[in-house]
Amino acid sequence: MTPKHKQAVKIFERDNFTCQYCGAMFSEEQPPLHVHHRVFTSQGGGNEPENKVSCCGFCHFNHGNLKNKRLFNEKDNSTINKLIKRYA
């Protein structure tokens, strides 16, 4: 298992094998999940786990329409949320 794969599994476990956009749940045995950057690296987002979430293939494909609104927390003053607010 590569380090990138190990990080993905940790993110899936953290998110309880659930798409963080639509709420669809998947099994640990065969998760058809993707790791999605909340803030794209091209927009200043990093590769740290707090900037990554689990999402299903459909939501990942349609990420441009999601605008990250479900993941934005108005009270969280972190760099990630500042970037989400800027680009939402």
C-alpha cells in the first residue's frame, strides 16, 4: 500500500465511508469513494488531511456545481475555510 493510498484510507475512515457532499454511505470492503480537495491546490489549498474529504464519484465529477457550501463552517476561522469563502 502506497503512502498516498494509506492517507486516502485514513480520510475515508475519518469520514465514516460517507460522501461528505450527498451523504451516500459505502462499505469499507469496496468504497467507490474519491478523495477531494476542499480548496483546490491551484487556489491555495494544500495536501493536508483537513483540506481533503471523501466524496462519491458522482459528486467528485460534479464538484464545480457544489461550491463547497455543505462543508463551510462560518464559525471556523481556519485557512481552509477562509479560502472556501473566497472561492465559493
